[in-house]
Amino acid sequence: MKALIFAALLLSISVPASAQALSPAPSLVLALGSAVDLGTTLQALHSGRGQEGNPFLSHGGDAGLIAGKVASTAALLFVMRQIGLKGHPRIAAVIGYAGGAALAGLGARNAQVGR
């Protein structure tokens, strides 16, 4: 989870001045939503009451799940940064906020399953 937050901060801080219209908030929302999803997924898996629904992340145990989640979140953060650099910071922000909200929603569902 710390790696996701670090990646979000790194990508949002490293944006050149020309793309500063995209604030770091959407990146942080995406990273936090992803961290909540990952944490609650691991909790549900360890409780024995849940299973990973994404076939790409269901291999490799905890390490594979964490690596896949970090990689997919980093890829989304990179895409957001590139879209912001191309002059579309609002689209990048929508991706960050919507993605973070969707992942937080999945995390809430995982928390119910893992109880």
C-alpha cells in the first residue's frame, strides 16, 4: 500500500510546470482507492470467505496480487499523467476520481465479504 501512495506522489510531483493544471488530488484518490481495494481483498482472502474475481490477479498468491495491483495502478497513474501532459487535465482528473471511487467501492464490498 505504501508503494501505491509513493508512486502516486512521485508521478504527481514529477509533472512539468506546463502540466501543473492537473493537481495531485486525482492521483492520490486513485492510489488510495487501489490501496483500500488491495487491503480488503487480502483480508477477505485470508478470512477464507472470499476469492479474487480478476483472473489476471488470482495467480501467484499474495505477492502476485500485490505486484499486479501495484503495476495496474502505476499504469493508470502514468496514463493520467500523459493525458494531462497532452493538455487534457480534466479527463485525467475524471479517470483518477472515478477510478478511485470505483476501487473504494470494491474495497467496501470486500470488507463485507471478509467479515
